[in-house]
Amino acid sequence: MSEHIEIARAKVNLNLKILGKREDGFHAMETRMAPISLADHLTFTASEEYSLECDQPGVPLDESNLVTMAVRIFQRETGKACAYRVKLEKSVPHGAGLGGGSGDAAATLRALNKLEGTDLSLDVLAEWAGEIGSDVPFFVYDSVCDCSGRGEIVKPVEWPYVLEALLLKPSFGVSTPAAYQRWLRSEEILRVDYGVQSMPWGDFFNDLERPVFQKHRFLAEMKMWLLQQDEVAAAMMSGSGSTMIAVLDDPKKAGDLKQRALDQLDPTLWTAAVKIG
């Protein structure tokens, strides 16, 4: 083997319902998550020992990195050396509600399963993934899934759609734990639409919009602006934010919408035209 490349697709939440706080401190929830075409890439090259490098400055390369956590779990559970130099190329922004780090961890488990010839089922890998984070098991399957519990109970679903969307993210991120902590006491902002958007491919809603919008009013303004644009079939925050999803009725209109958003909302917005599903 010279090298092996594993693709770590990001995700969006197509819906997210919070059921309440659990005894363990996590929130019980139900969500449908879908992988998107935006992805990080991990290159594994045989080496004398495991090491990690990243093309993006500021990404921790120590034991706190989720890729390294995935390697350590794989080593512990299989007894394999996992001696690879891993190069992580980041395209998924941090603090965006797109699961970039979690996707990288799951991709690492999939890659090691192939490289080490362990032939483990995705269900086993997902069980290990739950130790890393609540949404890492979803990424193991790399398909549309319904997730429950604290997110670690994952069920792949048939979803015969491909949606075209524009993702828009301001320069700030949102803390996922803080968003959940504020959920119970948060209030709706007047004239902001939090309702279910019923689409041919399912219901589109996010219970975390209420606490996140209350703290970050600009995200509420972004959503309402997007819903007023002719190209947009549905608009919502993904996960805990700060990325907004604008589902388009015509993929060729993504460029026009992007330019208008930069002109009218914020010239520093990060944007990406993606396929969902």
C-alpha cells in the first residue's frame, strides 16, 4: 500500500426534536441527519508509528483530536498497531453544526477497518464511535439516518432524494453544549418563523433554533431573509449552528443567491453549494 484516501462527508440535520434532559445530563433527542457533498479528506500512509498532520493551522494534533481518539480506540479494541501517517485536509468549517471533527473520526475507523483487514461490521464501528461523541456513530454509516437517544442510536433509512442547497455560515461558531443548555429557558423572537416546513422529502425543523437565535440574532435574520428569496424552497439552521441551510428549487441559482447574501447580509459569509443525501 502506498496510500489510502478516505472521504469524510459533512452532515446537515433535516430535522431535530429535543425531548428533554436525561439523568446523565445529555438531552434526549430525535433527528434525521443526511451526509452532504462537502467533505474533508484523510490520507493514510504506512509509517513506523501513528502521526497526524493537518493543512489547517489551529487544529489540535494531540490526543484531543477526534482522529487520534478514533485511532486509539481501534488500537485498544483490535490490538493492531495502526502505524500510519495521517494527513487531514479540512474543507468543513469548525463550529458550524456540520460535524466536521466527528466525520473525520468516523472516516478514520472505516479506513483502519480496511487497512488492517479486520472486516468489522459498521454496527461494531458505530458502537466504538459512540465513545468519541454523540454524532460520530451516524458518520460511520455515511448515509441518511434517523438518530435518537443522545444521538448515538442510529438507524439508516431509505431516502431516495438528492437536494441542492446553499450553506451559509457567518464568521462566528456556536457551542453545541451551550445551545442545549439554553434550550429549556429560551424564548421565541417575535416575527421569526420556527414552524415545521413540510416538504415532499419530509418535515424540516430544528428545535435548537430557539435558544441559538435568542443569543445570535443575526442567524434569525439570516433565516427570515433566506425564506423571502425566490430561489429558496426551505431554510433552516443545521444542528446547533451556525450554518444555515437554504434548499434550492434550482441548483443553477446558487451563485445568484450567494452573491445577494454577500451583498445584503454579510460580505464575510462562508458559503458552499452542496448536494444533500
